[in-house]
Amino acid sequence: MVKLLQRKRRQIPIVCPGHSRPLAEVQYCPSPSVNPNASPTEPADHYLLISACHDKLPMLRCGRSGNWIGTFEGHKGATWSAKLSADGLLAATASADFSVKIWNAVTGDVVRTFDHKHVVKSVEFLRNSAWIATGGHEKLLRVFDLGSEATAPLYQLQTDDVIRKIVEIPSPKGAVTVATGDTAGNVVVWDVETQARVATLHVSSSGVMDMEASRGGTILTVAAGSKVHFFDTTSWTETSHVDMPIAFTEEGGASLHPSLDRFIAGGSDTWVRVFGLDGALLECHKGHHGPVRCLRYAPNGDSFATGSEDGTIRIWQTETAADSSVSYATLE
């Protein structure tokens, strides 16, 4: 039995219905965007939140209120990944229909389609959203130039195993650096333009389930097996890891707070937990009715979104942003 005695009332999250199957990924736009359709009760400048789901229908929402903005219709298979460009004007989605689509995030129209030969599990905007990286069951990391009409990739790198996650690592030297997480439990760091492997980090025999670069790009957070790992991206050494009470073998992930002092994690059970970097359990929230499949902090850290097997997205307030009387749950 775990009791968090600091607060006794459960936090009530914003519940975002609309999806009909398990969520696969959620991501916030990393910079504020203008919503021309904002209601009078919403600030005109807000963070966008995009979600990928097995129902084939990625959705766009206001990241603060959770209000639905639009649905991207066009995929014929489950969508495994959905990302927004830095300015929030483009969206990219990866699907089980063997394709990656680039969308106008304002109109919802398809801008480009990049066909693949197998399931695509992850997409990532690179080089200030000028390029798009894709990866999945083909064991190939492809990079396409969105400014070119060519359908062939600009770069194509062979990987050893199926790619689950792709993350761009900001480089002070201007290099395009990408980390891939695969089903063999390896994080491989690539210099895209030279096609060189910068580092290979083995974290788990059960595979990498989630990865995220911190806002400044100095820390890579990796959820794999039953641990959350933190790597220094300048030396590619592990700074710490935290053993979890959940498993990341079939679903789940972790996200580091922008202040770098705490992280959220969810996985094989229905609870959302907040931990300190020393492993101390700070908060535990109930609400989902299925395993937590994906989660991310908002860019300013005042809230975080979680997506579940139950088909819902829930937006929770952080301890500093929420009313202190409802920040913690009591578990028995």
C-alpha cells in the first residue's frame, strides 16, 4: 500500500474523448501557435496537442483546454506516430498502411505522402522542420526533404532492428543528429549527413518503448523494460536510471519536466505517476480505465497529457500549476 499523505483529494483531469481505439502517441507543439478558431474563453495563443491512435484518425486539440480542433482523415491503417512542426503549421503521421503523410495543420489537407514497404512506427521533424525522418518495420531510417518534390529519401540508413521511436537531438555544431530506439533494446545515435553511428546504448532486452529529448536537448529520456534511463547527450553516458513499478514491454513511456527535476511515467497499469529524479514517488493519479500508452509534458510544464488503451486523452495539472488541494491522490 502506497499513501501520499500530502494531499487527500484526487485530481480531476480534463477528459478528451473522440478516439475509439488505443492511443499510440501524443505530442505538443514545442512553441505557441495561434488558433484562429479559439473561443472567447481560450487564450488566442496556445499549445497544440496532436495524437496518434489505432483508429486511423490522428486528432489536433488545444493543448491547454483539450478542446478538439480537427481530425486528419486519410490513413487506411492504425496511426503509430503523430508530430507537429516547430511552428505548428505542419503535421506528420506514420501508419500501419505503409505510409507517412504530411498535413497542413490549419486546413487538414494532405500535403505529401511518402509510401513505404512496411509498417511505419515513428516520424520526426528535423532541421527546423525542413526534413522529416521515418522508421519502422523495414529497419531503415529514412530522411526526406520537405522542400523538394522528390519522393526518394535524401538519406537512408540501415538499422539492425525494427525502429519504434525517432528523436532529433539538437547539436550546437549544426550537425543533424538523430536517436533511434529499437525492438532489441538499443538506442542508436546517428549523424544523418555522414551516416555515421555516433553511439549505441543498450538499455533493455525487451526493447525501447519511448524516448524524448529535453527542451534544451541535453538529456535523452528512455523508457524500456522496467526502467527509465537518462542520458547526457554531450557524452552519451547514462547519468541515472529509475526502477519502475510498471513495465514498458507492451506500452507506456516517460516524459521529463522542463525544469529537469521530475518526470512522469505510465505503462502496464492504469495509473499515472510523477517521480523525482532520485526515484521518489511524488504523485500518483487515477482516472484511466486501461494501460497508459503514451504521455508528454506541455512545453511550459504546467500540465501533461496521457493517452490510454481506453481511447481517451487526459490532461493533468502539475503540482505547481494545480490547486494544491487536488494535486495528489490517496491510494489504498
